[in-house]
Amino acid sequence: MKEQIIKENYERISKEINELNKNVTLLAATKMQSAEDINYLISLGCKCIGENRVNELMEKYESYDKKSELHFIGTLQKNKVKYIIDKVSLIHSVDSIGLIEEINKRAEKIGKIMDILLEVNSGREENKGGILPEAVCDFYEKAKEYKNIRVRGLMTMAPRCDTREEYLKYFGLTKELFDKLFGNDENAILSMGMSESYKYAIEAGANMVRLGSCIFGKRDYN
């Protein structure tokens, strides 16, 4: 039953995304999902998965089908960078120089250039991480100074909104910053939009969306 739900959801959403913009990458947010369900999704063609928690990533890592890219998409504490530095291809939600320094140090130790995204706090929410919009450009210039870091683009988690117009305001703000910093880079990543907002994010210019519950079904926190 669960596999059928995943298959139907993935095929429907993939078709929707392709119709909106065929150049958008669907990243499956796999928080609280079993390795079996994740691997089934990968077998359907999903090429990119993202974990929110270091402990969960570590528990499932050996079981992942390695045909898919693995990203870390949650809040990352400096003392846990060492556990994932050799396992993920992209770290989202980087928002402090201290974290960049730790990622750079750990990447240098294993001879790796670590790809990262800078998180923009587009809604200026006090309970969320991210760089305030007016500080993003200066932060980007500082981040470029680290030899084992490669800033691939931006990400944002918009506040939960009631209307399309509200979502477009926050996504549009991040897109403006993205264009300013990465406008000439065809390979740059703009990661915006989740299950409730991915269509608006794509409309605003996202080329990566992070989808969990709309693929796997509502999470069971029990």
C-alpha cells in the first residue's frame, strides 16, 4: 500500500513539475522515512534525496541506494559536520561563518571541495535560521574566501502563507538575490519550496524543490 502511494504521488508530482519547468530538480525530503521507502522512490527515478537530521542520516546511510545524490537539508550544528562531510554532495542551510569555517576545515582534511547553499531568512523569522536578505551579498563574498568551500547557490524556507501572492513575495526576494549573485551561472542552484508551496516556488524561479509529505504521505510523529 505505501509503495503504491509513493509511486502515484511521485509520478503525478514529477509530471506537474515537468509541465511547469522541466529544468527543476525534485529533491525528496526523507525525514522519518524508512530506507526501504527511500530506495523504492529512488528506483522510480528520483535522483536526489535530502535528510534533515545528522543522526537519522547516519543510521540509514549504509542502506541508501547510492544511485541518488544525498544532500543535507536541515539545520547543521558545527560539532556534527565531521559526521557527514564525506557522505553528502551538498549542504543546504549554511548561515554562519562559524559553520563555514568548520565545513572548510573538515573538507580540507579529506581533500574535498564541499558544495553549499546559503540560507536566506526571507521572512525575517526570529525562530528560523538564515541570513537576513540585506546581509547575503557580503556573506557570500566572505564565504568565497574559503578554499574548500564552493557556494553553489541559495535556499530559503518561506514562512507558511495563506496566499500565492504572499509566497511569491518571499520567493521573489530570494530570486532577486540569486540573480544578483549567480545570474551568469547556469549550474547555480536556487532551492525553494516544499510540499505546500513548490508550485509557487517554481513560478518564482526555483530550480530545486524539497518535497516530503506530498510524496510519502503525512509523517507519523508517533
